[in-house]
Amino acid sequence: MLDNRRPLIFISNDDGIDAGGIHALIDFVKDFGDIYVVAPLQQQSGKSSSITVEVPLRVKQYADYKGAKMYSVNGTPVDCAKLALNRLLPRRPDLVIAGINHGANSGTCTIYSGTMGVVFEGCMQGLTSVGFSYLSHRLDADFSSCEELIKKIVGSLLNDKLPQGVCLNVNIPADCKIKGVKAAVSAKGHWTEEFVEHKDPFGNPCYWLTGQYQNEEPDNSETDLYLLDRGYATIVPCRPDQTLQSEVQMVEQRFGIEF
């Protein structure tokens, strides 16, 4: 039976239930509390905060892994989070963790991230939430260099919750000795939306999304991309509320209408 005196930690990702990163994360945090994993049945990268409304969701339970309860859902990362927090977990978790993502979630392209979709969902439900990403897309990536930092952050968050409405996006460089950890801001940038054109069997054009992220401020030493390129892990405080508070008065003055 679940020991309610131990913290309850909910884990999800966007790479799927079989991903190496999520199993490494369980290995690193299993001693901090009771672990429930609810992750997508298949790869769901780039799904952001999307939800499934057109088909029913189905849950599959697996054998425990290192004591963690394991479930998959045939939906998006946020589907997993919503089902976990509303149906599958025995109580509200003390911490929501997403990852470890295979590949970066840095710069303003974080808005596309299914990993951060889980984090934002947890944050919107009033829970301390953090996402971890490792800058390697290799299926057999070695996550061992992430362990010390992840344990420090998880231990800190369980001891002292984040302020309401704030969550964390953590990126960890790969294939190098981590020089340190820096608080950062997301680098401003955009994707060059390049598509490779192919022909389907009927001769009709079809397109495969490719492209490169263009950093618009490569020399800004406060950004995550600048620091990650120089061997530092980064922690970016985020929030799901995207209201630009400083411009509310401008909108009122410009578009305010009296009836």
C-alpha cells in the first residue's frame, strides 16, 4: 500500500513509456518518494499542451519499474497529466516531473514542447512542476551526468515548493563535463520553417517538416542557448500564464470601447 508519509511524485514525458530518459529519471528519484509514471504509449514530441478530444483515451498498466507504478495512455503528454491528476493517482502529488527529454527544450521554441506541456499543466493545477531535458537525441543516450543535478533540484523542490504560477525548465548539456548550473532566460528566436517535398504513391505532393532554430540573440550571455553552448546546465523559470502584464494598459488605451 502507498505510504502517505512519503512524497508522491508524478512523472511523465513526451518520448513515450519506453524511452530511456524516463527510466533514467525513475532511477535517479525513486528514493525521494512513491513514484507514479503515466506517459504516452508512443512518441509525442512537439505536441505542446494539446489534448485529445476526438477519440477515447485508454490506459494500460505495466509491471512496476524499480517500485514505480507504470501506466501508458494512447494520447498526448497533457492527456497523460490530466488523467493522472484526475483519475490515476491516489492523491495530489507533491511534485510533477517531466523528462528526461531526449533533446533540448531551450529558447522560445519551448512553446512546442510536449515535455513542458506536462510541466505547464501541473503548474496550472497548483503543483510544483519541473521539466528536465538532455541535449542528446540518441535513443541509447547516457544520462548519468544528469543524476547529481536532478537529485539536487528534486530534493530542493520537495523541501521548499515553488511560488504559485512558476515552474522550471532545466536543460543539461551532453557529451561534456558540465561546468556548472546557471539561471537563465529563454533565448529569443524562430524556426526556419523548411519543408522537404515528396510525392505520395499517387503522385500528389506531401511535405516533411525540417528546419533550423535561428537564435536572434547569440551574444546574449543571459540566455539558455548561450550558456548551454558553453557547457553549463540552465534553469529557466517559466509560467503558463502568458499575459503580458506591462501592456494591459496600452491595450486598454488603444482598443478600449465605451458602450
